[in-house]
Amino acid sequence: MTKPHTTPRYSRILGTGSFLPPKRLTNADLAAQLALDGIETSDEWIVERTGIRARHFAEAGVNASDLSLPAARAALEAAGVDAAEIDLIIVATSTPDMVFPSTACLLQQKLGIAGCAAFDVQAVCSGFVYALTVADSMIKTGAASKALVVGAEVFSRILDFKDRTTCVLFGDGAGAVVLGASDTPGILATELHADGRHAGILCVPGTVSGGQILGDPLLKMDGQAVFKLAVGVLDKVARSVLEKAGRSESDIDWLIPHQANIRIMQGTAKKLKLSLDKVVVTVDQHGNTSAASIPLALDSAVRSGQIKPGETVMLEGVGGGFTWGAVLLDL
């Protein structure tokens, strides 16, 4: 007995969305705030080292699920999909609303839907790439048909404002995509990695136990160590994903790297022999928004017309863990 022919099942991005909290701090604003505590920095110092000029901070009481909601609604509207059609919600975040339930479940409730699978992914700045890869896999296997994938962070809550080398880097925000099943390839190839031996170079070494905070609940980073690792692993994973997809560097129309530091982004583009005008840059206005940075940049580029339907996009992220990964897709 012959098996019936089945059409291959793929996933495609149907719509994008994003949201930034209204409170915007320029470098000058942040420098003035830090000066009140005797911490010296300046716009020139920050821009020279990072490329960051401004970032957004959430107000007190505004959590990751609150930022996720308008981003999710914008993505659903762009996709022409009703929230009730979503059968999978994945939120990538390192700053969840609470220990549990997941931010994804809280977002599900705020969207007014119930029943579909909902969970968080924690891979820090690589989180959105991880979440998108999981959703792609679930759609390809038939476990889901329409997925809402969100990256959302309120990093302002875990910053040490006495450490100017880290507190000037990060911001808050959320980005989202709706991923749907398709007969034609959208996501072409993905790859994920981690190396826990480097856990100490970027971490928040604290936890809650017995109603007390144990350890340090603020972000710690060895910037030089992160830089050295990041450029190398991002180059390797990008080339591996291209090979999987049967594509080459010249096929990349746009590179959307994790928006951490303009120097890392430039170094990655150089290794891939891509001109800088093919790199989507939002780090100057958003700062490093961790898991939200890639979907924020993607939505910004799509809505501005910078990225057009049919173009090939490379997404890549690297973050605490140490984690990294990449996704190659046709929009």
C-alpha cells in the first residue's frame, strides 16, 4: 500500500508588531540622573563605546506582559489574524512579571483567549531567536498552525545604576510576530547553541528563597569577554544557517542582529562581507532591549518600508547563558 503524498509544511511570518514605553531617556537625561548619585558619564562616552543615544524605560507597575499586549495586537492586526485563531503563544523574556505563571499565560489572559499552549522561553538576548525556532518547529510538525511569538523585557528593573558600564546599555520594550503555516518556505533554516561554561560573563546572580533575595539581583557583565565571544559565534552560526538553507552571504538582503552594541553589529557584518547599509540598526534609539531587540528592529524596518516582502533576512542573537542562534527567512 502506497503512502499518500503530503505537501511539505512550512512557517511564514504573517505580521509584525512592537511597543516602546512612552518614557524616553536620552544619554544626557541618563547622565543627569546618574550625576545625582555621583556617577559620571556623558553622551559622548556612551555613543563612542556603544552607539546608543537613547532608550525607553517602563513606568513603575508596568510589566513585561503589559508591554507585550500592544505589540501582540499590532502583529495580529498586521497579519489579519484574530486573537482567537492563535493556537500557540511563546514569550521570550528574562524579566517576567512573576515567578509563575508564565508571562505568556498572562498575555493570553489579556488577549481574552484561552486553551492554546502558552509558555515562556528564557535565553536572555537570544530569546526571540530561540522562541521563533521553537514555534517554527511546532508549526512544521503540525502541533500548531498560528503562533504568536513575543520578545518582551523590562531590563530597567535589574540594572545597577551605580555601574555606568552596564546601566547605560539597556532599555525596555516588546516586539512580536505572528507565525503561520504555509505551503511555501518562509523560515528557511534555524540553529541554536549554548555554552554554560561562560555563564558568569553575563548574569543576574540572584534568586528568591523563603521570601528573601539570595545573591545579587542586579545585572553583571564582563563586556570585553562578551564582545570576544559574540563576534566569533555569530559569524559561525550565520554561516551554518546559510549552508543549511543552501544560500550564501550574497543572498542576504538584510541582517538584523541583536541590538547590543554597534561595534559587535559592525564586526558581524564585516565577517559576513555585508555592507553596513544592509544592517538594520535600532540600538541607537532603543538601547539593548535583550529578547525584544530583534523583533523591535524587525517591526521598525518592515513598517518603515526598509524591508520589503520577498526579501531574505538573517536574524541572529547572542546573550547570557552563554546562548546564541540564528534564523534565515524569506519575508
